[in-house]
Amino acid sequence: MARVSPVDLQKALSGTDYPTDREALVECAKRNHASKEITEELSHLRKKTFDNPAEVSKAVFGHK
């Protein structure tokens, strides 16, 4: 799977209301015409709920 860029992830999740869940992130990304790589990455996140964009970024990119 191609690596997802932080900028592309931010664009894909534009308009997301937090807190949110994994399924809502995937749906938002699809509405924003995100790439298949991004929607797949989001759908495979281990964490199920997210309070803010930083939590999503940490889950996707593994920031400590």
C-alpha cells in the first residue's frame, strides 16, 4: 500500500466533526474523494473513536 501523506489525510478529513468514529472518518474521506489508500488506511485503524485530528494523525502515522 502506498504511503499516505499528512497533507492528503488532512484534505480527506476536511469537514469532519469531532469526536468521531472510524466509520465516519472513512465516509468523510469518500465524500472528499480521497484515494483508495487513504480510505483503506482509515478503515484499518485499531482505535475506534477519535476526539480530534491529532489523534487520527497519530493513529495513521504513529507519532509519539
